[in-house]
Amino acid sequence: MDIRAAARNNRGMTVATEPPILLEARALGFFRQDEPVFGPLDFALHAGEIALVEGDNGSGKTTLMRVLTGMLRPGEGEVRVEGATFSLDTMAGTVVFLGHHLGLKFDLSPRENLAVSAGLYGLREGVDAGAALAEVGLAGFEDEPVRRLSAGQKKRAALARLLLVPARIWLLDEPYANLDREGIALVNRLLERHTARGGAALVTSHGAVSFAGGEPRRIRLHA
Ligand SMILES: Nc1ncnc2c1ncn2[C@@H]1O[C@H](COP(=O)(O)OP(=O)(O)OP(=O)(O)O)[C@@H](O)[C@H]1O
């Protein structure tokens, strides 16, 4: 998915400009015991764009996500976020990560988990937790401890965080796992809305993924 931003030049004419790069990998690589896990990898993710990270089991998709979020240090190369060298300080309000572990506190309710996320990552203007939970299909489960939810409902509770926090860059590791057909459509809907308002997303998935906005760019990793 690729959007072109329109801007006026100094003669008042409308010209097409490239949307800004939100996330960039430059010769990025990661090693374990001196063996490359992935890379060197170069890509630039523009505002309004979805890129799909593909690869077999063990090819390094989750490791790439962890490097991009700062959980792992790159073995080589550089991550740039909104044009600046990656730093954990600039990450907090800019990047949100949804990984295999979902980042939920199981003794808290979905609503309480969202309050924790809002405290850490900020709150998108005009969005409240109840509406976000209703949108992901958790109306009636807002105040249940997360440990009592099904796997798919837990995933939906984690997805509600995407609606609430203002981060422009979404890193989604297997966002479709454990979801039914309606849940898969929900993820696509959230992605489409996010990119339409200038956000960007990097998504890993084993399955075929289709977005209404067209073919996403593909980044292929090899085991
Ligand atoms: N904590 C770890 N310690 C040592 N090696 C690890 C660790 N986590 C992953 N690996 C290894 O790193 C490689 C990449 O793993 P990674 O989880 O990034 O792959 P993946 O593409 O996400 O796999 P999958 O599709 O199965 O989720 C694999 O060979 C894996 O065995």
C-alpha cells in the first residue's frame, strides 16, 4: 500500500511528494554465536504503508521485530525511526509492538490493561477504552481478568491497545494468530484505518494476507 502526499510548491501548484519514511533499516543484521539470523536487510517504511515480513519458521521474523523495538541490539547496521537514529526514548510514543506474548497482565482486566498502556505510551485523542474494547468485540468482557479470556479474546484485548495509543508505527508479530475469520477482518480493518491516517505497519504472518488497499510490500527472510 503506497500513498502519495500532495503538497503545494511555491508557485501554488500541487505536486506529488513521497510520504515521509517512518521506519528504516540500513544494512541491519543480527547474529547468534557469529551465525547470521537475518540480514543485512535494507527497507524503508513510509507513512501510509504496510510491509509484510515473510519467511519460514526460524527465519528470523520475531528476531527482526525484537531488534526493531530495541529488545535486542543489532549485530550490524542501523534502525532509524522518523528520520532519527533509534533510541529507546523516542520509541515510546512512536512505536507500538504486538508480539507473541501480547504484553497483557493476566490478573488485570482488559480495561485495566489499557489504562497501563495509556500510562506508558500515551492516549490517542478522542478514543476511550470502552469504545476500543467494543470495537475489538470485547463488549461485556471489559472488567473480566484477562486470564479468564479465550486465546482469541486475549488477542483482541491486545489489539485494543493499537486503537488507544497514538503510535504511528505498528510492529505486529503474527497478529492473525488465534483469531477467527471476523478477527482477521478486524485486524485488516485496523491496519487500513491506521495507514489511511498516515500510520505505517510492519506485519509478520505465515498465512496469506490480503488488504483492501492492495498488495503490501513484502520483505522476505530466509532460514
Ligand atoms: N532466545 C533464543 N535463544 C537462542 N536462539 C534463538 C532464540 N530465539 C530464537 N532463536 C533462534 O533464532 C532463529 C530465528 O528465530 P525467530 O523466532 O526469529 O524465527 P521466526 O521466523 O519468527 O520463526 P516462527 O515462524 O517459527 O515464529 C531460530 O533459528 C531460532 O532457533
